[in-house]
Amino acid sequence: MTQKYPNKPTDPDKARDVDFAEEAELNPEEHAALLEQFDVESRTRHLTGIMGGIVFVALISFSLFQIYTGVFGQFTAYIQRTVHLGFALSLIFFLFPAKRGTARNHVPWYDLILILLAIFVCGYWPMYYETLVRHVGTITGAQLVIGSLAILLTLEATRRAVGLPIVIISVAFLLYAYFGQSMPGMFAHRGLTEHQLVKAMFFITEGILGTPLQVSSTYIFLFLLFGSFLVQTGVGNYFNDLAVSIAGKRVGGPAKVAVFSSALQGTISGSSVANVVTTGSYTIPMMKKLGYNKNFAGAVEAAASTGGQIMPPIMGAAAFLMIEFAGVPYWDIAKAATIPALLYFSGIWIMTHLEAKRTGLLGLPDDQIPKMKVVLKRMHLLLPIVIIVLLLFKGFSIERTALLGIVSAIVVSLFLKDTRITLPKIIEALTSGARTALGVAAACACAGIIVGVVTKTGLGLKMGNGLLDMAGVLASGNLQLQILLTLMFTMVTSLIIGMGSPTTANYIITSTIALPAIVAINHVLPANEAIPILAAHMFVFYFGIVADITPPVALAAFAATGISGGAPIRTAVNATKLAIAAFIIPYMFVFQPQLLLIDTNFVEVIIMLITAITGMIAIGAGLIGYWYFKLNPILRIISLVAGICLMYPGSYTDIIGAIIFVILVAYQLVRIKANPALKNS
């Protein structure tokens, strides 16, 4: 088996035996260009002069407004949310051009009009608050126009800052609400008039000003700001150094660095694509230097970065939305996500290890590994993350926790000169935090349209019952099969809906449209076997997230190819294979909620972890085609069967899987003892 080395050989004769390609990390310009290509939220104007100054002041004001309300208490719901929305919409029209390819250094006249309209429309609630709450049952002709403008401005701002998929879905839902009487079969409803529709969307807290925007205007913004302050300490580079020092020397080191660093970056990142570009610009060239195939190298980073969105404590800000949607305390959500995230990254780690063993890839040389002593000197940069977890565990409010997290980031940065947050860095954190929040605010406002329509029309219940009934027909009365088919339909729905949407919008949409199908399952189950609501929410959240690496619209995988030079679809297919755990784990915790640490004990958790990780080893070996030596097709199939049995909840399946697993291991060890050359074949 040919060995491939991370350092370029100087001997020309040796060079023939080494598959090496000189790779360079992305420079800042290439990094920005790649982000703009795949991440809609990065396609902003670069304004200078008066316009640049106005935007700078507006961004700072946005952050200061959110900090003020976090410290001294929020305004009433309508004022808090409309001011938040007003900042977001106006800044989006300042910063995001109407289409790609247009001038990036000035704001055209039509955007100035949209900015003024956004300020007027969102300022209407604070200006006439007393009048509006006294006449909340009806709206006037003028309010019809204002509410209609609010809908159109929200849709256009979301198209620019987030992308077209969520806008198309929102428009479809608006049309469904208006033309309800013309809908077929069970989807028919009385329909909403123009006044009813506009009122529902902007003059009550069920549409644009609904729960998603409420969470954006409180929890999410402050945690995004916390992430911006943390970035200013240099924690991103520290994550990479920590990952290299721990995993770099191991077999297939750079790939394991990608897994480890992406998991760490996911604790503060709210975007799979941004995570790919940030860590991938460093890890993908390393993997290619080592000898990994470019399609596999991009896939490792895409799968790992996507997994960052399910990594506690932040979970791409979806954890804070889940508090409101699932009605579950934050700590329970973060706790529930821990073991599934551990299994997800364990699966990728195992498969990258087996791929490295199959192809004979070594770790990094000593001169490319940061000294552990140097890395430990900056260990204090992790303290803010530890602090927010402890504060949330102690029952501190989310807003207060985020604010204390910001303070702690500033304090710990003072320990070393090169990590210190100075006044310019504080200003940079305030502006970058507000910029990051723009896409989230727009997505939450637009997703509120979907939630509002579902609330007014009962569409979610109709879709849930429809999927359950369809599964019942196909199952021919078999309850277990009906449940499994319903979950599969929900999975496919979540994957389709999640394509091209950022994490927050993704979760809002899937929990609104796909979740009711799982809730409907509880209607046919005995009360003691009902699926916990948190498990249902985590199920749709997982599949919405892995849409980022699932063909044909796999944004995270496509972003990785911008660095690796690989083929987009092949990279996406490899990423899906690496992330196979994400397609199995949700079924596991629906059938076995103990995996989410619900009604369980330490012994049960340990047993589940052992069987699940053992199952991932067998599945990984089957998919990669290598274990102790190269596996033939029959052994690969047997290995897959053993892995699925071990991961499927149930004592009998665990026993069957364990027996097959032990036999496979024993068979391979006996063959290697008889023929040691097999190990290097």
C-alpha cells in the first residue's frame, strides 16, 4: 500500500511515489468571494463616504438598542419587534443589492425609497401604538396599505439577504390563505379577505411580528453579538490550533482536524456555509496535501461544518427558537442535543479514519503541529463558552446570559496582548454582530408569514393528518409500519423544505409544516408510548439541517468545492455518506427518547452510546469498504446489517448486531494472522 506524505519530497525519484498537490490556503479576497458565491448573506455592498457613515451609525445603533433592551427590559411586543424589523429592513436595503452583478459602492435611488418606506412602515407601530391597540379588531384602508407594504418589503428584503427559496414558500402560503375556497379536497378552507390577511400578517403577533421575530429581537441577536465578541478574541484560530494539536498527528490527521475544528466552530457559528468557508479554507488544503481525494476532502469539511449546526450550546440559534416552539427550557434542549451531536461527529471521525487507513494516509509532521504548551496558554478563550453553559444551567435568563457572555469575552481577552479586545475591536464586534443579525431577522419575519398562514388556516394539522393517513393506507393496518412511513414522509418533506434555507428559517419552516405529521402519530399511539414533543422537534430540525449536504441543493458541499476544486454532486454524495449518522439518529431518538436524555439514567445512556458507536463503526466500514483490511461486497453488506441492527433501538436487534459484529471482527483477525499481508492490501 503506497504511503502518502504531507511534506513535499525533495528527491525527484521519491516524488514519483507520492501523490502530492501543492495547495494554498485562501487569501482574504478569495475567502470573501467564495462566501459571496454560496452564502447569500455575504453579498453586501461596500459603502464609503456619507452612505458608509450612515450604515456604520445604523449598525452600531442596532446593536446598542438590543443591548439596552437586554439590560433594562424589552419594550412592549409590538414596539420591540417593529423597531428590530425596521433596523433590519432598512439596513438590508442599504447593504444588499437587488441583484448580483450590480454596483457595490453606492445605493441606487430605488433602494433609498425602500429604506424610507421601511422606516415609515415599521415606525407606524411605535408612533400610533395606543390607537392601534385600542382598535385591534379592525384595520382601516390606510392600514391595509401599510400592512401590504410591510409584507412586500419583508419578502424583498428576505430575497436579498437570505435567498429565494423561503420567499417562494411564503408567497405560496399567502396565495393559499387568500384562495382557500378554490383549494382541492381537504386543503380547502374559507379563505381570508385582503383585510383579514394583512391584519393577520402585520397587525397581530401571529404573522411577521410573530414568535420567530420575537426570538430574533431578543435571544438570537444577543447571542450573535456574543459570537462576534468571541471572534474578536481570535477564538476561531484557536479552535484550529487546538484541533491540530489534538488530532493532527493521527492517521488521516487533517480530516480529523476538520471534524474537530468544525464541531468547535459550530458552537458559535450560525451558518453551515460560513463554517465551511471559515474552517475549510484551512483544513481542505491540508487534506489535499496529505493525499485525500478532492471530492472526499470537500465532503469531510461540508459534513463536519453542517454538523456544527446541531452542536450545543448555540445550535445555529435554532435552540432559542425551539424554546418557544416546543415549550421546552433551553437547558433541556442543549442537554438533549448532546448525545446525538456526539454520535454524528463520531460517525464522521470513524469514516475519515477508515478512509485514511484504506488509502494509507498518515498524520501531519511534527513541524506542522502547534506545541501543546502554546495552545494551553490560550485555553482561557474557551471560558466564555463554559460560562454561558453554566449560567444557563443555573437558570439565568437567556438575555442576561448572553450579556454576561459578552462581558466575559471582553474580560478573558485581556489576559494576553494578542487576544485583547480593544475599543476598535468592540466597535467591529458591534457592527459585525448587527450585520450577522440582518439575515436572521429577515428570515424570521418571512417565516412568520408561513406560521401565520398555518395558524389561520389549520394547514399544519391537515398536512400532518394527510401524511399519517397516506402512510396508513400504504401500511395496510400495520401500526409500526404506518409510524415508520410517516416518519419517512416527514424526513423527505424536511429535506425538501430545508434546501437553501439558513438554520433559523429552516427550523421554523420544518417545525411548522413537517412537524404536525409526527404530532399526529401520537393520536394513534397509547399515551405511554407517545413521542415526546422535543423528539419531534429535533427530528425535523436534524433533517432540515442535513439538507445543506443532500443533493441536488447542497449549499455546504458546493461551497466546499470552491476550495477543493472537486465536483459538486460527487462531493455532496460523499458528504451524505459521511453524515449517514444524521439520517439514522433521528429515528433512534424518536423510538428511544432516552437518547435525548429524556426519562433515563446513567447506565442506559452508557449502553446506548456503546451500541450506537459500535454500530457506526460497522456502518462506516461497510460504506468505506475497509475495516482491518479491504472488504469484499458480501462483507460490506454484512457489516452494514450489523451496524443497522446495533443502532436500531431494541434489545433483540442489539444482540443480533453484536453477535454479527464480534464474528466479523474475529473473522478479520484470524485472516490477518494467517496472512499479515492482508492488512496492507
